Amino acid sequence: MAIGKYSSKRWWMLIVSIVIGTLIGIYLQGFASTASYFRNIVSVGFNFRDVNLAVIDFGLKFYFHANLGTLIGGIAGLWIIR
């Protein structure tokens, strides 16, 4: 059982480092000197602006953005969990 818990913790460390890397990349997009390096490499998703059912109205939006910070965070995460 201890191996499963340790393995789960390792995956969370990887996911957290990828998210932190992405957030740093988005932050660095705001500066003119680093914006060209940290532009979004991948931007995919879908957007249902208005779904109208007889009883309820709702919308759904999901996008995935990846930049150089995402790649650096993933590599750092793999190095950390190694």
C-alpha cells in the first residue's frame, strides 16, 4: 500500500510543477522582452456559449494552453520526482 501512496504523491508533484510552469509562462508573456519566448505553443479547446434546455440555460468553456513555461515545469517536475 505504501508504494501506491508514494506513486500518487509523485504524480501530484508533476502536475503541480506543470501548472506552476504554465502560470509563470503566462506571467512572462506580459513583458515585451520575454513575450516572444513564452507565447502559447498549443491552444485548443471548445466553447459552448449558450446551451438552452427547456428547464435551464448554461454555458461551458474549456481550453488548454501550453507555453515554454509548461515544458520547463514538466521537465522540472520529472527531475523532482526522479
